[in-house]
Amino acid sequence: MSSDKKAPSKPMDAVVTLEQVAQAAGVSPSTVSRILNGTATVSQAKQEAVQSAIRELGYHPNPVARGLAGGRTLSIGVVTQVISSPFYGEALLGIERETERAGYVPLFVSGNWHEDDERKALQTLLARRVDGVIVLAGRLGDDELMRMSGSVPMVVVGRQLQGPRLFSFAFDSRTGARLATEHLIEQGHRRIALISGDMNHDDAVDRHQGYVDALTAAGIAVDPQLILPGDYNEASGMLAVNRLIDENVRFTAIFACNDQMAFGAALGLSRRNLRVPDDVSLVGFDDVVMARYTVPPLTTVRQSVYEIGTEAAKAMLSMLKGEMPRATPPAPELLLRDSTRRISR
Amino acid sequence: MSSDKKAPSKPMDAVVTLEQVAQAAGVSPSTVSRILNGTATVSQAKQEAVQSAIRELGYHPNPVARGLAGGRTLSIGVVTQVISSPFYGEALLGIERETERAGYVPLFVSGNWHEDDERKALQTLLARRVDGVIVLAGRLGDDELMRMSGSVPMVVVGRQLQGPRLFSFAFDSRTGARLATEHLIEQGHRRIALISGDMNHDDAVDRHQGYVDALTAAGIAVDPQLILPGDYNEASGMLAVNRLIDENVRFTAIFACNDQMAFGAALGLSRRNLRVPDDVSLVGFDDVVMARYTVPPLTTVRQSVYEIGTEAAKAMLSMLKGEMPRATPPAPELLLRDSTRRISR
DNA sequence: TTGTAGGCGTTATCAA
DNA sequence: TTGATAACGCCTACAA
């Protein structure tokens, strides 16, 4: 194994307390605490004595005790929907990376797209005395969130809310959707189907609106027949395609409001012997990792969910420092890959 | 916009404490505690008085204080690799669901495929005084894990370890890989390429072995040229295919040691104008959600990562109850979809 | 600059 | 069955 010279006591897990450190260094516990937290200036000599005592004893402060005494748990609650989704997974990764750098630990709890679960999630987080809460989308009412922000600082992603201890920001979904639709229009498409997201979410509404914006600007009438409901999952994308074909709706392109539905749509098309992009052009939204690896790779709107995660975490961290949070959500960007092509008719 | 520098966050809502409940109910704090934990029998009258006080005051026990006093934090640490991977995501979901039912909260920390990070992850978990730790694969040495299990109960997934407070179980990767390879052989394939996983992991070694098992049993020589290194990510699957083709290695089928590499391989093949399954048959491993939605849907070995997660959680929960843990990892199962076909030459 | 003492919300140990 | 009374490990006035 590793070779240590002086074998500085490898206390694998002897639970060393602050008090023991104090004794070893010949100072009082408060002095150790002060050094640990930089709460006050301490003489150079004691500084060193304590530091070396800490090192030799392998002392690690106990966050639980800290939480009790100081009121801070150094943990941040995160209400997500499904921890396993490619979309939320990226966001959580961003949050984890960012919070870790500041010594915080994120607590992930899933809302399962269900209002009650979300409420429960929020409550377990509050019970755990997290220092702050980040809410990713979700179905909880705005007013309810506002109210909860009275008891804990909050960052809400994907909404527009204001409050003294509540900060929110949203990705510009509307512009993103407009870009996607415009691209299809530029390629000559006129019959562009929309597979929309779960309309309980603001972003789904925004994406729908962006689609309408683009069509309207191009002087193309919005045909309700071309607008299919979806729920952001793969299966709904496939279903939408089936319905489109079964009902004999004419279309040459599809804009799916997220990548997962686009994947489902691609499979649905293939099952009906329609090729992407030769027969139908397809655009997604989000740019999850898999979008680069489908056959053909998917043209999509990059949302940098990872970055959204880091932005949310940064905002929370600055709230916790008592600063005004700010966030610069990444600008939407269309990534041209191989799932679209100029119409040839 | 910088503003008030020092406005430290403080929950401003009335936090109800156990003591307040005691007062309201006209009993001592200990009695309330006993009722809460069922530590001892309490008279019916006081039972009710306390219960109603709890309800009326909206009291929720403080897990932080509980952790300090009782030594239990009702939290379980989970060392994963990347929280955002489709694979680990499923496992975490299973763990979350299962632990939640028992009132525990999982703490997810990523190891990032890096031994040092993993060690650090484990340490933050220990510092947080989690009641137990679940380790998903990882690179930490067996001995190190054994040692740590001295200070906290552990469940290790994907290894074979034994210890008084250490329980481990592994999915039968070898059989799974054998099934996949046998299937290709039955379809008439003889030149079957293997894209292996990160050989630092036991399961990668096992899958390699299962491949060899099947070939050997069928009297087919193992050709080193057909064995390509991979790292379980999409890109390495694509790279492997490129290399195979660039080096003019003849092959009619590919067994990728996980789905993600299979996806990469599929894209690589398509870029070289080879069709799946017409020109090349392809099999993956894991059955991540996306495997059902690729074009064509991927034949793969189902591993039910979700179930592995729940099994791990159950094992941990029973350890915490002082019982002997047991786990029945799901049996490997080949899922036939559309990415393979009988060779026609 | 440093130490003392009290408290954070619960659980656990004693008596009663 | 109950209720004081210590811990638990740390932070923070308040003193010195």
C-alpha cells in the first residue's frame, strides 16, 4: 500500500472530535472552532499547533453537529422529477459539481411528475434542514413555492417568480423553438408537425409558442391537425407519429419538443417505413447526449442542461452568501446534424 | 448588482421543537421522544395528548438533532460514478424508491470513475454520518472497502466481498455475455467482434469471459483482432468500429459490452455505410431505456439496473435492522429486438 | 487574542 | 410509566 514515513497515525475512522484537537494543541475548543471557520484572528503559534494537531489526528468536523449548533447543514436540497432521466441527470450533475466546490452536498429528491410527491419531497428537504432548495420545474403551484421560500432560500428553474428569498430563471425555450421551426421552414417545409410537451410546464407552452411564432412570421397558417400532444417521454413521440399517419395527416417535417420524443418519433417513422431525413425531417430539443449518437444524429436545440444546473447552483450559493443572485441562462442554439434536409418535391 | 453584503440566511418560520410539543401536551420531552420512537410504552392518555399536540403544532422531528443525539441520521450514502448516466440513473432510482419507503434519504455522491474522487466521496459520506453506504462498482481497492466497512455498514454492488458489516452481490455478467454471444453464433455468425468495457471493472472482465466461453463452446477460435478495447461510453464504441474497418478486419457481428457502446458502434457503422442488421448484427448489454428506441431497436442483455438498485437498498436496510442481508440479483435475460439477424452468405 | 459557558433539538441513562 | 439530567459535537456571545 502507500508508504508513509512517520506513520502519522492512520486513524482510519477513530472519531476525532474538535475537543480532542483542542487538547492535543493545548488550546480551548473555541480557538479551534475559530481557526476552522476563520471567525476571528488567532495567533500564529496556535494556528500552527492546531493545524498540525488536526492533521495528525485526522480530524474532520462533524457536519451534523455543525448543523445543530450553527443552523447550517451545508447541504442543498434539490427537487427534481426523475433522477434517471437523461435530461435531469445532466442538470443534477451540474448542480453536484458546483455545490461540491463550495463544500455543500446536494440532496436529490424526486417529484415523479406528481404534485403530491413534490410537496413531500420539499417537506423532507425542509425537515432535513437544508440550507437552500433548488426546484427544477415541477408542478407545485407558484404561490406554494413563494410561501415555502419564506422558510428557506429557493432557486426555481423554469419559471418567472420574484421574492425576497426566491430567485428564478428560465431557459429561453420560446426562442429555441422558433429557431428549430425556422430551420425547417428555410429548408422548404410547410407541413411541420409539432409534438408538444407536457403543457403543465411553462417550457412546453413556450416551445409551442415559438413554433407558432415561426410559422406566423413565415405566413404559414397553424394547422391544429399538425399539433400532437406529448408528455416528454419517448413513447409519446412514437404515438404521435402513429396518430399522424393513421389519420392521414400530410406532413414533411416534425419538431418534437424534446429529444426523447424525437427518438420515439424516429422509431415510429421507421416502423412505418419512412426514412429520416429522406422522407421526413426531424428536429428535437435539449441536446441530450444520445442525440449525437442516434442514426442519423439528431438536429436539435442545444439547451446545455448541465450549464443550467451550474447556474442554478451558483445562484443558490450566492443567495446563501447573502448576495444578490444572478444567472445567465445559456442562449438557445440550433445544432445542425443529420436529421433534417431540404424538401424535394 | 451587488447589494447587502451581509444578510446571512436564517429560516424565519416558527420551527416547532419537541420541547414545545411536550409543553403543549403537558408531558416531559422524554415522553414525547418515547412516543415518537416507540422506545417504551406510554399511557394511552398521554399518547393521545402528544399526538394531537404534534398535529396541531405541525411538528416535524429534526433529523439533524436526531443524528447528533442518537447517532442515526436516517440517511444512506451512495457512491456512484456519474449521476447522469442512463445506467447509474436507473440504479439510483431504484435505491431512492426503496430507501424512501423506509424513511431514509439517499445521499448520492459521484466518483467520476476516479479512485481519488471515490475516496473523497466516501469520506464526505462518512463525515455526514450516514447510517450506511452503498457502493456501485467503482475503482476503490477491495481492501480499502473492507477497512471502511469497519466504521459503517456497507453494501457493494458488482464485487465479491465478505465481511461482518459488508455485504456484496453481483449481477451475473458472464452468463449474460455468453447468452448474447451464443445468440449471434446461432444466427450463423463466426466473425464476432467484441467491444469490451473498462477492464478495471469486474463486470467488464466477466463479460469478456462470457464471450470467450460461448466461442469456445462452439469451437470457434478467439481472434484477438476481433477484440477491441472500450470504456463503456458511446464514443469508444464508434472508435472501435472505425478501427475494425480501417484495419480491414473481417466481421459480421458485434457484441458491445454495454448499450452505450453499441449505440456508438451503430453510428460508426452507419457512417461507413454498413446497415444494422443487414450488414452487421449488433448486440448490447444492460437494456437501458434508449435501447428500445434506437433505429433499429437494440437486441441486448437485460440487466434490470433498477432492480439491482432496489436489491442493494433492501440489503442495506436489513443490515441496518440488524438482520442478515440477502439479495437475489435478477437473472440475465436476452432481449431479442431488431439489431441482429441470421447471416446470409 | 483567548477561554468559559450556554445552547442547538434529540436521545439515552438513571432514578423515582 | 414517567421525568430529570446528561450527553452528542460544535458554535458563539460574553468575559477576561
